[in-house]
Amino acid sequence: MNLEELTLLRKELNKFKVVKCDMVHERVLIDKEGVPQVKDALQDYMRQSLCPIEQRSVRLGCSHSHSNSQFDQSLEQVAKQDVEIQRLRTDLNVLITEVYRLDHEKGNLEKDKADHLFMHPDNLGAIETTNALLDTTISAHRNLLDKIDQKRKAIITRIDHLLDEINEGSN
């Protein structure tokens, strides 16, 4: 890639941010009496709304947007020419896959908690166990997002290095 292409790529990648959202969109809505809100006859529960699409579109690590694939596709050309970018890109994609897994895990745990609250509200042990598992999942998500942000920063730093090499070569 030439100087202009790399400069544009860096600008494009720099718009992506990592936000520790704790996957709040998976949270089941619960009323004042502690009863999960049911949205239909199949006992599907009402969930917290997703963040606005404008925010999700630039949130690297968001499991409900195209931001991850857009970031990845932006790296395609430079990754063909630079082994370090390719390695970082691969590492990042592994981390992103783990975000998707954790998102499903949290959604299932939220449903389990809602089931306990709805059908067995007196089973405090099961509810406490599910809450502990939710805390563990949220903590794992936060740690994962830290790693994703480190990879994002490393990719931008590597592009800066490539830009410096081009600038030095033209002097």
C-alpha cells in the first residue's frame, strides 16, 4: 500500500472504539415486584434495547453490529503485504469470536435467571448461583475487550511504523 492508502486506512481504523458495555442488551427486564417481563405467549422475555446503531457501528467488539467485520475487511489489503498486521488481525478475530460466545452465554444466563424468578422465585440459591455466573461472564467480557483494544492499538501502531518506513524511504 502507498502512503495515501495507509494514511486513509489509519484514519478509518482510528474511528473504531472499544466500549465496556457489559452486554446490557442481554438483560431481561424485570418489573418493580421482581417479575421478569414476558413479551409473548412462548414466554420469551423482554430484553434491554440494543445501543443505537450509530454507536454500535464503530464499537469494536460489539456482537450486534457489522463493526467487527468492517474493521477486519479494512485490514485485508495491508495484511496481504505485512505479516505482523496479518498476525494481529488473526489474533483479533479469535478474540472477536470469543465475544460472540460470551454474548450467547450471558443471554442464556439471563434467561435462566428470569426462569428462576418467574417459576421458582423462592429458590434463592439458584438465583444467587446464576448471578455469580453472570458476574463471571461480565468480568470475562471486560477482560476480553481490554485485549481487543490492545490489538486495535497495536494494529494502528504497526500502520504508523509502516507510514514512517514509507516516509523515510522517500527522503
